[in-house]
Amino acid sequence: MITSATRKTKPSRLLLFVLLSAVLALSSSPLAARAAVAVPDTIRVALFLNLGSGKYQAITPNATLSSAGGMSLIWRDGQSNAAFGTVPAGQSATFAMDAYRALVLETADYNAALASLKKIQASSNAGAIIQLAKSGKTVYQVTEGAYSSAAGASAALAKWTSAGAASGPALTKARVLGPWAVETGAYASQAEAQAAADRLGGAGLEAFVALKPLGGAVQYVVRIGQEQDAAKLGALQQSAAAAGAANARIPEAGEPYAVLRQNVAQADASAMLYALPAGASSVIRVEPASADGILLAERSKRTYRGSMEISILNQSLAVVNEVDFEQYLYSVVGVEVGQSWPLEAQKAQAVAARTYALFAGTGFQIANVVDTTVSQAYYGIGSENPNSTAGVDATAGEVLTYGGKLINAVFSANSGGITADNASEIWGGDQAYYSSAVTSPDEGPQQGKLDWHHVALSNGVNGYVRSDLVADSGQKHESGAKILRVVGDGAAVRSKPQIVSTVEPVARLNAGELVVELKRVPEYNDFSWIEAPMTGDQLLEALNKRAKTQIAGPLRTLEVSKRGPSGRVTEVKANGVAVDVGVGDNWRSALGGVKSTLLSIEETGRFAIVGGDGKTRNYPAQGGSLQVVGADGKARALTGPNVYVMDGDGGLRAGTTSPGFVITGNGYGHGVGMSQWGARGLAEQGYDYQYILKYYYENATIEKDAKR
């Protein structure tokens, strides 16, 4: 029998249980309940962009687009958004700036034009053969460049003339072409405008069809002339009127247009070239007619989803890919991490990459991000794979926040076993969401790779030989070091433990030859690496490119004098004086482009030697030459470049008689935030992407876009 008192307490206990269950459910959920950050539908990625000297610059004179399914062309500016044409499937359209150009050769002989172009193409990708009707003939103008000034084009013309590119049956003298022209029209269709251009060409004028936004629509006009400045436009206007040009006028500077030129640079193909002026806010948008994407020839012939926008910024052609945000990430994740990596590592990369891209805002004026590692590597459809796509789709809309705001979710390839402390070691700042100096399972790059031996040869040279090319001879050197025997002919001895096809070995050995082992090291990889020896002059040049106060040479000593919490370099002394290179991450470039600042510097020409008098002498600080006493009791100066000495621990060390430096280290990149190889290691240990992200961004929250 249940008493009334019991019956009264039971509902309250049930309510308490429900509330407790709800709290537990919320606490175990990886995503915050709120959605303070909205993920946009699209992102704008600059493939070519010029932001000016000292800023981001990726410059091309031309952009050649094509699509297997064809393309549609749309004019966009402040007043217009109008379709005006199509490009058939498999055909291309080229875009350029209507700028100053070198007219290297004008001829009626196509083969002569092609020969001229080939000479230009040997050192320039800005050559073209423009076909037009002139004085009753089909004429070919071989041009080069897209210069912002007549002087630049004039200098180029002199260069091509001296190189013989102007030789051939010429109709006119080589000269500089410019963007100044007289305009006539408008015409009802492109065909009608082309007929007018042909009539004006018959009168000896250079006439091209052009697009122009008028009254919210795109209409066709004809532009007459390619002048260097406005001085000749009055006379040209009269000539055009005399040749039958209706309403010939001199356009105002800054009027938008796109002039159409027929580029016949190949005998079996031609492409329409659309040239936009530098001083107008004209944009041509190119949309694919199918799901095949758009190929951009000048970007390694990569194919991209979404649309392309062509405009002019800072006297240069700008090409921006506007693409679905999540589809952009398909490619980014596909480039940034390996296709075979665990799905949880793909997911972690997707969330970090999504957050990083959004944090950038519109960081590049007309684009959110660029396609290089200045932002994130983005190579289009060809870099997508099913695993990266699955990682993006599984985390759609998820981002990392701190205090309700997006974090700067930076990541690097490999943190070398421990993440950096940003505040003291890399860029500075007190971002509380970065995990500082935490261990990271980054050893993956060296798994399955052979070790190498650092060896000394009988002629005094030293280098690295792969472990499968030598075997223990069973003998010992007088120092106690192992003597190894070469097991095959042609064994390569290299300057660092890595095969680089473009770098010749320091020596080649044959079977049976003996070498002395100095030490055994891993193969060069993103986790553990050794750079080839550098001279004092080489390092001094690299240091002075970053040093705020120039270092007076010669460089005799270089030592790490301070380290941060993770062991990364925070101060280096050159010739005993601390060098200021700005933020800590600058040490990577200041030390010759090393992979990481988690490094050590071996000074191969620095010794502390106890002389016969019992006194210690530091070389080279105290100057003088190194000498050795031979078995005959006579002292001899060491004149060769290499020397081998016993160190304080009894090991055999390779040194040099003049200052030299070997830099060894761990990791690849700045080391802040997520380590990509570490994410893989954690995923292989069974951790999910949420754990991985919280491990590297310790105080961040994973939130999901409200729209999804």
C-alpha cells in the first residue's frame, strides 16, 4: 500500500531525474546550443590578384577559361547584371586588361606571325596574335604584354626587336599600342557591330567590336584605334566619321567597356579575347552551363566549381572564383590532408578550415581568401576525394568559437611533437583558445622510412648514406666508432639524409669501400629533419634579410640563446650579439628557410680546445689556425675544410676548419593550433574529431550554423 506522503514525493523525484538527464545530455553534447555565427552559402577565392607591392601578388596577363559543358557570360557592375553571350562546349575565352602593349609585328603572313610569337613565348606568357580586317586584308598583329604605361611597353618592344621577334614581312612599323580609342554605335547585335568594324577596317582603321553597358543592358559598339594617349583622338574621330562611322565620339575616361579581339595564337584554334579597361569597375562573370566546372589554363589547368569573375584591380587582371562554401572545403581538405587519412582527421580539418576561412572575412578586398597557403591551399575539383568530401559533409556548418566569436583557427603540417606557445614563441598575443606546449603524436611522416648514417669518407668528406646501402663491417675506428662497408656499387653519399634528384651527391662509393659512422639519423621528413651544411656567408645573407639591425660580417658564431615553453627558438645570437628579427616565426626564413623554429644549430667550426699548456682555447673566437700533432711529434696546420674530433662524451664529431652551420629540427610550420599529422595520430588512436579539435584549441567551442 502506497501512502499519501509517498504519492506526493514521487512526481518531484521524477521531475528531478528528467532535469538531471537533460543536464547530462547537454554536457555530453559536442555542439553548443546557440548559433552565434552564420556560415555563408558561398565564398570568394582569388586565383589571381594584385594588392600592391609588399602585399599579396599573384599576377597573370591573361586568363583563359573553358568548360566541357560550355559557359555563359554576364556583365556585372553597379547598374547592370545582364547576360550577353555564351562560349560553346570545349571552346575557350580569354580575358585581359586593355592596357599598353608592344606591337612586335603586323603582317598578312600567319606563319610569320606564328614564328614571331614563338620567340616571344620563350620568355613571356603575354603574347598573342590578334586577327583583324584592315585595308582589304586579313591582318595579324603579334603583341606582347599588358603594361600599365607606354614606357613599359616601349621597353618591351625594344627587347623583342633586339631578340629578332620583329623580323618578318611587316605591313607597318613596330610600335606601342594603347587603350585610347574613338567609339561608334551602339548596334543592335554583335554581327551588326562586326560588319561596321569590317567596313571601318576597309578604310585602313583599326576597329574592334566592344561591349558596353547602356541603360541596364549590354550593347555593342565599335572602338576605333589603339592609341597611346588622347592627343590623336580628335584626328581619329574625323577619319572615322569620313569612313562612315555613325555617331563617332571620344569616350570619357573611366567609361566601362570590354573590347573583343580574335586571338588566333594557334593554327587550329582561336579564342575571343575580352579586354577590360584599368580605370572602370567592370566585371565579367563566367558561369558554367553544366556541372563540369570551369578550367583556368593559367592556373595549372585546374578545374573549379562555381563561377569566375574577371575584373581589373591595381592595374592587373583579377580572377575570383565564387563557389559554394562547403564545396570549396571539399578541395581544401583534399589538399591539406592525405586521402587515406582517418575520417575523424578529415572532419577535424574540415571544421578548422571552415573556421579559418570565415575568420578571414573579406581579407583580400574583392575576395575572402586566396588559393595558396597564404590562406589555404585550394586546387579545385581535381583535389577532391570521397574521404575529404565525407569529412566536410559530416561537419557541415560547424565552426570553432571563443566567447561567441570565430577563432583564428590556424593549423600547421606538423608540430614536431609539441605545439608552440603563440604568446612567447610565434606571433605574440594572448589568444586563450590555443593549446600551448602540449604533446602531439606527429611521428607519422617518418614511419616506414629507412634510417641514414652520417659517415666520414677516407678522403675527409662527410655526408649521409642510406642504411640499406651499407652494413657493419665488424671493425672499429680508433675512436671507437663503427666502420661500415658499402654493399653495392654507386652508393650515393648526400649532403643531408634525403634523396633530392636535382642535387648531386657529394660522393659515390662502390661495394667494399669502408666509411666511419659518425651517427645514425632518421630520413629527412616533416617530423625530423637535418639541413645541409651552410657557410657563414650563406646564413649571414639570410639573417640580414630579416634582421632589424644589420649584422656586420663575417659570421663566426651562431647560437640559440633563448627558448620558449615548447623548446622553440626565441632568441639567437650572432657573433655573440642577440639578433632582432621581429616575431618568433620569422626565424624560419631568417635561418635560410628551415621548416620549423623547434631547432638546434650545430656550429661545425666552433671548438673549445685544451692546449699542451693546459689552457682552454675557444676557436674561432680567439683566432689563429687549428694545428694537430702527428705521430712524429710535429705540429701541422689543418688546411683542409673538414676535421674530425672527439667530443667531451667520447663521440666522433665532424667539424670544419672555417665557420659552418648545420641546423636540425622537428616539425613543419609554425606549430600553433592544430597539427595535421597530430590530428591523424590522435584519430589513429581512436579519438573523434571533437576531441581532436578541443585538444589543439583547448578553450574553443564547436558551434553549428543556425541555417543547417
